[in-house]
Amino acid sequence: MKDIQYNTIVAAVRDMCIRGCTLADPRVVDALAAGRGNEASELAATILKQIEENAQIAGRTGLPLCQDTGLAVFFVALGGDVRIVGGELIDAINQGVADGYRDGYLRKSVVTDPVRRTNTGDNTPAIVHVRPAPGDQLHIRYAAKGGGSENMSRIAMLKPADGIEGVKDFVVDTVSRAGGNPCPPLVVGVGIGGDFEQCAVMSKEAIFRPLGDPSSDEFYAGVEAELLERINSLGVGPMGLGGSTTALAVHILTAPCHIASLPVAVNLNCHSSRHEEVRL
């Protein structure tokens, strides 16, 4: 067995939250620059340049990339040969979030009750998905999910007869309906299959894939490329003000499903695609 101390997890999560909210993913910055170079719209190119400059300022000053520093979401792979010493895993993650959002001066955006709306004051509790894994590593992935993009997410229980064309149409329609609300250019996560809740979780996990890496399944890699082309032909553009850079990538995850079902979920991520990970 490999022992991992509770406080080690707390410190790692704290640092992930601060880094994730202040340091732009280099792949995202490169994609923004590439989009700017391909833009026919002068306004769109100007907005993309401003987004790039914002990322540079955040990295230089340690200030957040966006005022909305999001709900903390974690995907955790817990090795079977790992033992947490000194406390519980979920408690350590929540303590790390509280420490990170306090020490990084990040906005606290969590309320205790969805209707009565009292702020918890430390951005906890986080959303944590834990899965068993082989080996002696604890792999923690973090995303800061802002309300603007998260609110534009959608799920549909399509008929199997709708097929892949129905899936594509639903994804494109979701981005079209969202317009500028999720702060494009976007990373579009798509979950296909499973059931009602699994496809939603997959759509969020899909956005963790490194930008620019296509699906390992050749068929779905082709679907991703087609969807990206269709989405960028919508004319929504950066921040919804027109242009051909509405999305930077489309990432698809799939799972087996019931013979009578075709669940599809779309999770949108804004241009500040904020993700960090650590292996302990």
C-alpha cells in the first residue's frame, strides 16, 4: 500500500485551484492565436487578441483569468493500492478548495441551497467524481466551471432512429442557441450513450482532453472535426459578436447504452478553459 497524507492532498488541491484560475492553458492560447490568424472579421480578430492579452496579464500578475472563478469540479482516480492517512479524501479536497479560493483571492460562488441562496463563503462543497483505478496513484483533475457556460449546457434523450445525424444536429443547435452567453470561443464537450446522468458526466469529462487531441476512435474523430466546422460556420464568433471562431475544439466521449435510448449531453466551456491535474 502507498500512504498519502491528508495534508498532501489539501496542499495539492489548493495549488491546483490557484493555478487553474490564473494560468491559461498554452494549447488554448495557441488555438486563440490560430483563430485570430484565420478570422476575416476585424472585430473578431480584435476580441481574440484581447483574450490573449488577458491571459498574459493574468499569468504575469497572478490575477484570475475571469471574475467568475467557477464551481470546483473534480474527477478523481483512486488507485486500489492507495491509502489516505489522516482524514477522508472528500474532506481533503474541500479543504484544499477552501484554502485555494481564500489564498488566491478567488471569487466564492457556491450557495448552500439552490433556492434560499446563502453563500457558503469558501466555494465549497466541490463536485467530486471518484472512480477506483488500478495501481498506487491518486490522480486528481480539476476544472473551474463558470456559470455562464455551464448554464448553456443541455441534455436530450434522443431516439435511436435519430442516429448520429440527430446527435450532430443537437450539438450544433445547442451552440447556436447559446450564442454569446457562454463566452465563446468554446470547448464543446459531448457525451453520447450511457443513461441520463452518465452522458452528462461524460460531456463534462470530455473537456479535460488536451485541446487539439482528437478522439482515439477514428469514427468519432471525424464527427468531432465535422461538428467543429459546422459550429464555426454559425457566425456566432468570439463573445457572440460575429466571426468564424465560435469553438476551438469539440471533444466526444461515449458509453454503451440501452437499446431503446440515445442519450446526448453537451457541456460548454468558455475560452478560459481552466483545468489542472496532479498525480500523487
